[in-house]
Amino acid sequence: MTARPIPQHPPLQLLRLSLVAVWLWTAAASLLQWQGESTSLLMAGGIASPDIQTWLIGAGVALDLLLGLWLLWRPGRAAYAASFAAMLAMTLAATALLPSLWLHPLGPLSKNLPIAAALWLLWQSSPCDGRSE
């Protein structure tokens, strides 16, 4: 029995690749700004311990990198669900630490709303058998 071809949907591929870019860019920005903006945000949120800051930033960089590469190389329902869970956890953590980010003019947290919608759309469009779109 031959496997049926997986349909390719250019708009969904573009949407997925835009999310890959977000995860990978966030990993790179967090790494490049380790002693800058990354640490400043944690300090502003009340996390003053350098050890905890190092652990949180490092874990965030690793998670962002992992999710970006997973969405790039092995997209599917599990990758979309994991990305959604990570985005939700990071949004809740950021809200707890710095709720003012919801009112920031550049919208660092409000941008997670369309990201959630994109992940939901990709998850809904992905076959249930684990194959990528």
C-alpha cells in the first residue's frame, strides 16, 4: 500500500515558517541580550538572583530554539501543541512578573493572541496521524 501524498498548503506553510522565525529570533535575541534586556526584564519582575536569572534565560533560550527547530523540521500536532503550551506558560509568567507588558505600546504580550490563533489553525489543519502538512 502506498502512502497518500500530504497536501501542501502554501499559506499554512508561510504561517508555520513565520512562527519558526519568531521562536528562533526570540532565542537569538534572548541570548544576545543575556546581560541586557533579558536580565533587565527579570530584574524589573523582581527576580534579582543572578543564578535564577541565568537558569531562566538559559532555559528560555533552549526552549525557544527547540520549538523553532521542531516546527521547522518536524511540524505536526505535537509541535503545535507544545508551542502553544510554552507560549501560554511564558505569557502567564510574564503577566505575573510584569503585568504592565499588556499595556506596552509595542505589545510584547498582546502579540501572543494572534500567535495562539495561528498555532490553533495549524493544529486544526494538521493530520491526526502525526504527519506534517
